[in-house]
Amino acid sequence: MSSETSSKESVLLVVERAVATITLNQPPRNTMTLSLLDSFAECLEDVRQDAAIRALVVRSHGRHFCAGAELQGGMPGRREALGGVQGTADQLRAVYKPFLDLLRLPIPTVASVQGGAVGGGLGLAVACDFRIVSPSTQFLAPFSQLGIHPGMGLTHLLPRLIGPSRAMEMLIRGRAVRGEEAVQWGLASVCVEESSLFETATSWAKDLADKAPAVVRWTKQCVHQSVGMDPTLAADREALAQALTFQSNDAAEGLAAFLEKRKPNFTGE
């Protein structure tokens, strides 16, 4: 068995024969820091360039799969973007791009999801083709509690997975979906004990890698096209909506309430 391991500090890449594994390595929460996103992009490009890789597993070290954006320093973004609403939207596109690029990867992808997949972490999970979960897995989109619009293409991806009504339950009501319920909703493929998560995800990836490579790649592309898979347009609209809502008093209140661990008092301003 051939094996190659590389580290991009906050993200690890392991290649064993035809299966690659990208691991978020900022436990316990694996938040979307700029260093993690840049390292993820590098690892994903390494996978894209390796023609011998036929399937990818995305996982993380720590208690949570990915707790979304790192909000301790304020709203996410990159300082080199232009100012104003459009500049903020550009920043957000740059933040989301490394994870959303999974959708354009021609090989099948399997997410091994433990703990919380929150906000952008939920986006990372649904950008993969398959999700393996445990009873303690929690998918959550708390944007309305923060006073900001959803991002990461979730207004496009979630309705196609679970239907508009359930998607709005998650995106507007902030409803958490856990474990076996995620399977029932179509948000996950299978629910196993947490100790078996990575093993099961790897088994799925190996099975996918054993299929005819050209058929797998073309089938994935055709399935995405048949459901109108163009998440970049949705992500662009979301980025602009997020940039606009960032400027509201409710967004400031939502972030303050999150950091102070209290219920927000929204006024609509």
C-alpha cells in the first residue's frame, strides 16, 4: 500500500492508493480561519492534480466537524478587498471559495461529520457528495440568530437536498438536525456510531474508487447539471445579501449576543 502524507499546518492531506483524505486540523472547533481556508485550498488543488486519486474523504480532528466562521474577531472577511458593500461581498466570496470548490471536483467526495457542522461547516458538509454521520452529529444554520443572511451557497444546496420547506426550517428557524433524522431528511447517507465514522466514510470512498473512473466522473457531472447545480450564482447573491445585512444594527446585536452567550434582541434595524 502506497501512502503519502503532507501537512499544510491547519489542514492535513493523506493519499493512500486511490483515496485521499483531507483533515481539518484546528481542534476542537475547526473554525474557518483564513489559514485553514488557504491550506484547504492548497490540499484540494493537490488532489485535483493527482490523476491517480479517484475519491476524497473530508474529515476533521476534534470535537466538531467545523463550527463555521471564527466570530471572535468580528464578521469574516479578507482585508485586501475593496471597501463598501461590494468589497465585503468580495471578501465573503474569497472566504467561501475553498470549500465550494469541492463542488467542481470531478471525483466523488464523502464527508465524515462528527459533532457540529455549523454555518459554513454545514456548507462544507453539503458541498460533499455524501455525508456519513453519528447520533451526536448536529447540522445547524444559525444565521437568523446572528442577524445575517445565510452564505456558502446554502440557499441553493439545502433545498435541493431536503426540499424548500425543510431548508427554510434550518435557515430561518435555525432548526438543528441530528444523527438519524439527518438520514431521514436526506441530509446524510447513513448514521453510524462515532467510533466508526471515519472507517465507514473511508469504506464508502474505497467503494467509489473501485468503480469505472470515467463513468463516475461523468455521472457526477450529469447529476449536478440535471438539478441545475450552479452554486456559484447562489453564493454570489448570498455574499451581497450578507454584506448588506452585516451593516445592520441587528447584525451587531446578533454578534454581541453570540459572544455574550445571551438571546439577541432584534429590532429590524
